[in-house]
Amino acid sequence: MKFPDEITKNQSSDDLNLFNYFDYREYLRDFYQLKKSKTGNYSFAVFSLRAGVKSPNYLKLVMDGKRNLTGEKIQAFANGLGLNELETTFLENLVLFTQAKTAAQRQVYLARLSRTQFPTPEANSKLVREIRDEWDFYSNWYHAAIREMVEMEDFEATPRSIAAKLKWQVSVKEAAASLELLKRLGFLITDENGRLKQKESYVRYGTRRDIANLMVRRFHRATAKLATECLEDDSEQAHEERHFVGVTLGVNRKTLPQIKARLNEYLRALNAEFTIRPDSGEPLADQVYQINLQLVPLTHSPSKKKVKKEK
């Protein structure tokens, strides 16, 4: 998937759509430039007057990131922008998302933005729809699993068969929704024989890096939870199928980029060597696994050492 940069650039006077933005300051800049191009005497003071804001330069300060918007100011700006009730709600969540200080807060507001309800299909936003789909994909482990299952030798593209084959409980309804999601995202396509297959070997997300980072973190959280549940299974079969290993290292921070690169290289090598494709001539896959490599700091970084005070 790719979200083209031009979605929020070079908008015509008829298609400046708030729902195509995930940074409210960018929208404000485009709004002001559009108004200025259509009405030569439009100014920051004119906007402030319409918004009921005392400072004639407040819009510029917000656009430049020198001021944030609070509750009352959000409503004032909505008035100045001429937004309706639905657009005002979207703007409020967009402001909170843009100004959020932690990843947890950004995830909350991104989820709200992705769940925007539109009054008509025509008013829908392609950007919001696609981010909503990507958010759903990274929220649950089984979407990636089903994407891999299509390459298995006994795969049946029916929700009931998929739900029955997955080890961890997934309903038939969830399996059906997952198939539709994977098709919408373009991760799965139908070949000339009517069989589902992966469009590409790798999953490629196309959102802005900051949004993609939130989504991937959500995916890792879901798979980490799954790994914990797997570890609690004390059956003989579970012992045979799973494999948990770890190492505790004392390292210098300067080597962290090298360590991360080696871990990435290792995963790429595993993927290249052991992933079986239908056209490889080898026996097809008969099981799907999730492999996680985790690099977790166990001590504070040198610049953040905590010294215990003596009493």
C-alpha cells in the first residue's frame, strides 16, 4: 500500500478535505494558502475575527507549531474553518493526536480517527479507510497468519476451514472479515485459477513512518501476548512445537546499531531460506509459525542512571 504525498498537497478549491489529513497543522497551512489564493485580502486577522480569537496572529503561531490548541480554541478554530459537527469531531481528535506526548496517547487518538463515521459513502476518505484497514491488520496476529496460510498445501479459502485450522481461537466471522481485509489491503489476490495467493513476499505498509510505527508496535504487542499464552501451555505437543531461547548480554551502546542490523539480517535469512513458495518445486508449507526476536534493555542508559539516595 502507498499513500501518495500529493493527497494533501496541491489541493484544488473543491477538494480540500480535512479527512485526508493526519496532521492538523498541515491542514491549517493548506487551508490558509487556499483562502489566500482565492481571496487576495484574506489574512490571519480575518481568520481570527471569524473564529472569535483575540490574537490576530494566533493562526500563524499554531501553524508554525509555536502554539497548541486547547478545548475552547479547537471549537473556535472549527468555527473559523467553517466545519460542520462531524468535521469538528474529526478535527478535535486530529489535534489531540498531533499534540499527544506519548505513544499510548497517540494510539488512542489514532484509533478514534480511524473509526470516523462519514454521513455518506461519497464523503468517505480514502486515507482514513486505508489507515483503518492497516490499523485492523496490525491489531490482531491472525491476519498475518491467514496471509501465510494461503501458501499451505491443504489451504481452503473458506472462513470455517481457516478458523478450524488456526491453533488459537478465532471465530468463523473473524476469519471471514480477515479474508476481506487482506484482499482490500492488496495483500492477497486471486490468480488465473481462482486460487488466493500473496501478491508480494513481504508485507509493505505505506502510511507515514510515525503512524506505521504505532501500528507495528501494536502488532508486536499482540504477538508477544500470544507467545506468553503459548509458554503457559504445558502439554507434550506444546513442548515439541515451541522453542524459547534467550541470552543476557552486557554491551556498549555504540554496538546497538550493529546488533539490530544482525538481528534483522538473521530474520531476512530465515525468511529467504525456509519460506516455501508454490512455484518452488518443494513440498508446500504444512504449518504457520510466528518468530519474534526481542532486544530489551534491562538497565538504564548511561545518561539516565538512577542513584539511590542514602537515608
